[in-house]
Amino acid sequence: QVQLVESGGGLVQAGGSLRLSCAASGSAFTRYAVAWFRQAPGKEREFVATISGLSGRTVYAESVKGRFTISRDNAKNTVTLQMNSLKYADTAVYYCAAGSSLVTTPSSYSYWGQGTQVTVSS
């Protein structure tokens, strides 16, 4: 069982940066891949990035490659999403999720946080 809590969302101008954090509690954090997804109003939940438990292998959506960086600190049970060069299209509620595989489909992740709002003004 893993509990996830996101923080760091807010309002930023286009071109700016935000840093999201996902704090995990529970057992065996390194067993889990942790991903970020986002959901804009009226749209389906969309994969953003994911990172494996031990090796730190990462996968990114094409729309954020080169702008977003996912990292994790297993000693602190945290995963961070550094978002640079933000665009209006990045506006969404951002969720972190934990699962057993390094995949991009939401249904493969068993544990979810409550989400944090990111708003980018144009």
C-alpha cells in the first residue's frame, strides 16, 4: 500500500517554471514506478512522465520532452517533476501515481494522489 501526496502546483506565466513534488508513504517505495499524469477540463487523463523504482529509467510524453524532468529520491520517498518553458497547453490538474511497471497507461497504476492544479497564463 502506498499513499501519495502532490504539492507545488500554482499559477505561472507562459515560459516560466514550476516544480511538482510527490511524497510517498507506505512500504517498499523502490518497488514502484512513479508517474505523472495530467487532466485538463473536458479531456482524458494524459501521460506526462514516469520513472522506474531502482534504475531511474525514465519515459516522457513527446509533448513535454526537453522541457520536463522527472527524478526521484528513494531515501526521501519523493518524486519530483521539474517543468520548464511552460505553455498554456500544460494547464491541467497533475496527478502522481505508483505502479509495478514502467508504462504509460493510467489503468496500470494502482495508487494515485489527489492532484495539484497547474495553471499557465498566456
